[in-house]
Amino acid sequence: MAGGKETTRQKMINIMYLVLLAMLALNVSDSILNAFKNINDSLEMSRSNVNTSVEQLFAAFEATKLQKEPERARPIYEKAKKAQSVAEELNSYIEELKKEFVTAGQGYNPETGDLVQRDNMDIAPGIMINKRKGKMLKEKINETREKLIALVDPKERAGLSMSLQANDPVKGRAKWEEANFGEGTPLTAAMTILTKIQTDAKNTEADVIKRILGKMDVAIVNLDKFAAVAVAPTSYLIQGQPYTAEVFLTAYDSRTTPTISVGGSNLTLRDGKGLYSVSTTREGIFSWSGIIKVKQTDGKIKEYRTPEQKYQVARPSAVVSPDKMNVFYIGVSNPVSVSAPGISKEKLRVSMSGGSIKGSQGKYTVNVSSPGAAKVSVSAEIAPGRVQTIGSTEFRVKRIPDPVAKFAGKTGGVMSSVAIKSQGKVFAMLENFDFDAKFTVTRFTLIIAKPRADAVVLSVSGNSLSAAMHSALAGIGPGSRVIFDNIVAVGPDGSQRALNSIALTAN
């Protein structure tokens, strides 16, 4: 007969009613009819008590809230009165049905206090089924239920005590009106059912009104101080980047003591405002959000969250740009760092002419292939969808310096004949050059001039001495001249370099 949340008293009444209906199927004795009369009287008493409670609620509200805060209380009061009016419409309709039952049942018996024809099983079905007033009652019950629910905040509807409803039984083909007022229903039982519906309506009305009037007890922050505030996303701008800021009036309650925290740590309060301070020991982009908790008059805590805030910490730096030393070398990867104060590295766009550049997050590598000049250009996203050039730098493009040819670590001079004979390669070494560039000797000529003998001239490809060269060197002695000439090496850029000669005198 009813759904939703019910009180213990309502559940007991429902059980008693079902038991009596079952007993009716067997026999309609005076004791059973008296039991219905007792239940009806109990329901009437319960309805009267709830009605008294509702009237007391309105009286207290009118004497306090409506007097002290009329502007805020008036809309709430009128909404609660609307709920009372909706429930009363259903109650009045049921009272008319009861009058029709009393008339058809020949009034009340002064001795029993019940209807004269309380055991009549034709009156209720005749009015409620044959005249279809039971179906109309069902529609009015469900319509009233929906109207009352609509007056409650959607977030609070789940907790309503909604025993007021008229649904057809899940099992069987009987309708709600047939199950409650159909064939075999004594008049006194039908009257008790109507009283129960009135009680359900009154309980639902009371629950709805309590929730509506309770809105006045929600905590209100007394805004007693005001301040003009300007908030800008950043205070660091570059030329061409628009400056934007929000300017508005804010208000706060200097007398309250809310709990304000950031990252789980409570802030120190001053005049109702929290001060957030954090050390900047690391560079990067950081974000934070504040949580404000306010205690309401009913003891509950309401939580508010600030929008996410971001700030950037940059390392102190000074940029020194040499005017005549900006050089890229051919054949090696030239590292380049790019940054722009006030702009995060991920928003930079780097390109170049005269070579290629790759990398990200401020670290790049440049490769060039021909002598001349190259230009690195930097742009940045200074606003959503807007990219602007913020600078460029010219670089000279040069070949890697020539390496120095060495044999046994020397470019010339005196060396023992034993040391000369033990070595087997000629090397091309880069001196005082910061890049990891390597040159390989591709060919050279060996000239051996021994005292009072003809010179021996031998050539080889690569940087290693040939077997003939080792054989010729085996015969040198003190005073012999060993010369490495026509030395050619190739470096990372692929160009051939003619290197210095190496002249050694054996001792």
C-alpha cells in the first residue's frame, strides 16, 4: 500500500491492517469490525498530533525568523505554506468521500461510535469501484506526492518519508482501488483505509515542511568587510603579449573562524583571511588549491574549494652574448640552450635557417653543412592560439680547425731509434677544441735518410706503417732522419686536410 521510508508506528499499523484483511476473508465478526474502528481512531489521533506539530512549527517560525529576517524568511515560509495547501487539497477530497460513506452507511451508531452499516460490503465497492472514485483517489494521491516532492531540494529527496503513494500491486491483475475498496470490503474497513491515507499525507506534509523551514538554519556568512581585488594570471609580460586581469569586489566575514588549508596544512588566520606562504627552493611550475571549511548552525561543515592557482619559479640568471664568437662548426652536433624569461620552456618554438635544429624543453642540437652564416629564430605562444616571434641570433658557420699530425705523440725533434721503431701509426689530433671531433689519417709518405746513404721514400694509404716501412725503419741508427710528409686526414665534415710534416732525428 505504501512505499518509501516509514516510521515504526506506520509499519505496525500496516501490519495490523493486513492481518485484519486476512481475517475478513474468513469471517466478519464484531470483534474484527471493532478492531478496524480502533485502528481508525488511532490513525485519527496520530494525524491530529502530527497536525499540531506542523502548526507549532509555523507558529515558531512566524514569531522568530519571519519577524527578524523577513526578506530571507518570507520565500521559505510561502513555500512551506504551499506544501501545506497541496496536502490539504487531498485531505479535503478524502473528507468528501468519508461524508459519502457516512450518508450511505446511515450515519453513526451512538452506542458503538461506528457507522450503522459498518459491516456492509456493497457500499464501498459501489462508490469506489462502480463510480470510479477509487481511481480518481489514486490519481490524486500520486499527484499530491509529486507536488510535495517537487518542493524539496533534489539533493534531499532521497531521505523523505514518502509513505504517501498509490501503486497497483506488482503481482496479480487487481488495481490499487480494487485491492483496497473492492468486493468484500466492509464499510468500516474502507473508512479506516481513507483515514490511513490522510495520515500518510499528513506525515509526508510534515516531513516536507520541516525540510523547507530548515533552510533558514543553514549557516550564513555575515559579510562585514569588503575589498577591491585585481587578479592577473601573470605579472611578467613580453612585448606583444596582452595584459589581462580580473577586477572585482570581494567580501568576507572578519568575525568568523573558518578552517583554511592548503595541501593538508592549516593556514594562519587574520580577520577571517588565511595567509599562504611557501618557500621557493626549486625551479619549475607549481600549482595549489585552497580549502575553506565553515561550520554551520546545525553543526555540519560546509566545504569550499578555490580554483587551481599556478606560479613559476625561475633560477636567477644573467645572459652574456658574445658579439664575435657565435660559431657553429660543420660536422659536429652543436648544443644550444634556448630560454625566455617569464615564458615556460614548453611554449617555445625554435627554428633556424642555414642548418637543422632539433630538441625540446630548452635543450637543442644544431647541425650545419656549409660555411657561411646561420640564424636561429625563437617564437613563443604568448596567448592561447597566438604565437609571436621573440628574437633571433646570427651564427657564423665554420669548418673544424685542422688537426695536428703526430707520431709517437710528437710533431718533430729528437727521438731514440728504439722508440721510432716501436711505433706503428700516424695520428691527427685536435688541440684546444671543445667538441668531440675525430680526424683519421688517410695517407702519408715516409722518408728515411740515413747518413751516407740514399734516401728511402715509401707511401701508404691509411694511418698505419706498412711492412716495407717497418723493414726500412729497422735499419736506422743514430743520426738517421725520419720524415712523415704529405699527410692527409679526413674529419667529421668529410673534407680532406693536408697536415703538417713530422721530422724526427734518431739518436
